[in-house]
Amino acid sequence: MSVRNIDLDKMQHFIDRCCKTESECGKCDRARCLIGFAQTALAYARQKNTTRIPRGHELVPQDDLRVYYQEDLINALAEVLHQCQNCRDNHEEECVINVTRRALELALLGENFDYEGSASAYLMQVGRHNPEVGPKLLQAYQSRKNS
């Protein structure tokens, strides 16, 4: 299913791979879990057939201290960036892509970055901030873009 040329199912596939399941995490509390939150955001967008998640960027859990698998997070974030419409001046904080990106980057990098509606500018910013993760994220993004 696509909403405004966004493949929510493909994003869901990569985000689901980040879930550590109850066998690793214990009882699931989606509201406090960054991956669970991202899954919920995508489910909301799908159910409402919308790209906007009201106040979604404000609702991203800030206290999830779980350690996720880096490779899975990189692949999920690369897919979310690949789905970005590069709207630049028309960027909305409440966009499902932005909300999902914020949850994944917090899980991967431990903080949120400004996003100006450009995947390329964002990738450069992450690369400057985190020289270990930045090139891996760029490579994963480019491989999706080229396929």
C-alpha cells in the first residue's frame, strides 16, 4: 500500500527487522519503545490513509535505552530516507517519514538531528557527526537508490 508514493509496507518490513521481540526485551511496551513507536506510526498512517501523524514528532519516546542491532537500524533508516519525497521547503515535522526517521535515528545515534526535507543533506550531517555510522548509512541509502 502506498500513500503519496510512500511504500509503507517496505518501510514496515525493515523496521520490523529491528524489533528484538519479547524473547530479548521482555514484555512489549510499544509506547516506550522506539521501534514499537515507529511500527505504530506506520500502522496509523496506513489505517488513516495519511502521511501526517499529528504531534508525532513530539511523541517519539525519549527514554528508550535498549541497544538495538546497528545493521538492522542502518538498513531501516536507509529505507525511510529512500522513501523521503525530498520536499525541502515543504517539509513537515508531522510527516510519517519524519516521525519514523526521528525514532530510528534516536535508536541508532542516541540523538535527533535537524531535518530540512533533504535526504542528502541529512546524510552529510550524520556523516560529520558520526564517522563510524555515517558512511554505512550512506552506502545503504545509495544501494537502495541505485536498485
